[in-house]
Amino acid sequence: MNRHIVVRFAPSPNGLLHLGHAYAAMVAHDFARARGGEFLLRIEDIDSGRSRPEFVTAILDDLRWLGLEWDREVIFQSERLDSYAAAADRLKAMELLYPCFCTRSDMRQLQEDGPQPEGPDGPIYAGTCRHLDPDLARKRAAAEPHSWRLDVAKAAAIAGPLRWRDERHGEQLNHPERLGDVILVPKDMPVAYHLAVTVDDARDGITHVVRGDDLFASTDIHRLLQALLVLPTPTYFHHPLLLDETGGKLSKSRDSASLSVLRLAGQSGQKLLQDFRQGIFPVGISLS
């Protein structure tokens, strides 16, 4: 018997949605609807320093303008901090997290001292704080600001060989070491993306994670965390990205055209998605 399909779209309210978000939301929505499944909306608002209520409102308005309807109540990560803390505590009890005291200037200095190994998301952390004496690390953690990093090599040894499946790219052998010892609990936030999204996808019963190719490599970390925390593993579908005229992906930081501007200008959001579905994109926009 086929399982009930549950897919989510999970934007962060730290800026306005752009055309790339519209495409991602459409792909996730259509994936669920074509299979008779549910399409959930999760607001990833754990970054209290950047999240804004007005951006949440704009997200809801933009999705309605696009003609994309979600099922259930809107989910807010800010209401789930206890579950993230519990997951982090469990990993600490397994001695898989270690405190990291490195600052941004420390990281820059490491790069200046010599090129660091590159991963899919940039330089891989050198593991400086992983080698600290445990007693010294505990004393410093009691007195100094610090993040908590995942000891990926130790975690992978415990979890053993892992696989995950992508409906577009096929069966994947897990290689979390490609991202290195990622931060799971930052200094200035209650939880990092990797841990929060893994906990949330299990809690929300997500059967298929539909998201852009830019997050493909992150799945190795998520699969590892699923094994460590004994959480179900969804099927994945990483879709192509919309690119601008320079060949770069659309993003908030690049001031890509916001949906709100198009919506307030009187353009039709539903017509925009009809064009997307037919492979028609605005001038200067292409699909990777």
C-alpha cells in the first residue's frame, strides 16, 4: 500500500520571497498534489535577530497570490525550541558534540595561514577545538561563548554506512565528512539549520523532502542525524535552481526581484507559475 505523501515548503522570514522561492514552492506543492498528498508550510524563524513579522505576512500573501494553498496550520520553528534542545542534549550525552570557541577572525586566520580543504559549502572546519583537552574545554565552555559542533568522524563510525534516495539523482551513499564538523548549536542562536530541519521533518511526518539542488550536500548531514537520533528517513527530490543573468542562483542577498514587488504591481502570480510549469521564465532567468 502506498504511504500518504507529506511535503513541506520552509522559508525563512528574514527577507522577501523572490522568483526562486516561487519556483521551489511550486515544485514542492505540485509534487504533493500530483500524488494526492499534503503540502505543509513551515516558517523557519529561529534566527530571532533577522526574522520579522512583516516578512511572515509577506510570505503568506505571496503564496496565496501564487495560488498555492497549504494544508494544516502554519508551523513556526520558534515554537519548537524545546525539541531542538532535547535533540542536542541527546547528542551531547552520546559525546558527539564538542564546544567550539573559534571566532570569525580565527576562521579567517586559518585561511590566511594556509588553504583549508574545500567542501560543497566552502572551507571545511579544521577541527581545532575538537582536539582540545576535555577538561580544558569544559572549563572554557562554562566561561566563554561557544557553539557546539558535531564530531562527524565519530558520529559516522557509530552510525555505520548509510544511504539515502533521491528521486531525481538516484541512490546515494552517505558522505557527511564532505561538510566536516558542522555547527548544530550556534553561539547566538538556539539551533542551527541542520539539526532543526532534521527534527522538524520527523515531527511533521515529512515523507518526501522536495528542495533545491543547493541543499543536496546537506542531506549527508541530515541522514547522519536521522540515524543518530533514530528518526525516519524521507525520500528526497532535489530540483534545479533558477539562475539570474550572471549564472548565479537567485537569493535575498543578491537583491533578486521580490514577489511582493510583482504582486503589488498587479501582476498575476498564477500566470507566473503557469509559465514556470511550461518552462517559460522571465528575461534573464534560466533553470540550472
